[in-house]
Amino acid sequence: MADYTAIINKIDEAIENWVGEPVMLSEQGSSVTYRSLTQLIETRKYYATLQLQINNKKPFRITHLKAGGAR
């Protein structure tokens, strides 16, 4: 499973240092250019949501099981 903490930290740094010009962020061989502060904030929300989903996984549980053809 992916850990998005590094990506979130880079986005946070870019938001803190925003000067109104496009920012290129690179992570694991991929580069993306963000042209607005709004794009950075929306992307951070997206990755934060993904990270929360990883951290809040609940175990899978079977509650009802029927054999084929059973009524």
C-alpha cells in the first residue's frame, strides 16, 4: 500500500512557499506542475483523503453465508 505522507509534505511546503508562479513537484519519478494555489489545495485534500482511507481500514467480516441453491 502507498504512503502518501511524503507527497502531502511536499504539497504543504509548496503551499507555504507559494509566490504566485507555477510549481513543479516530483515524487517517485513523476512530475506535476501546479499553476494555482487552488490546484495545490485540492490536490492536498485528495491525497489526505487517500491517506485517511489507508489508516482507517476496517477488517472484512462475513456475517451471512449460504451454500449454493440454499433457500
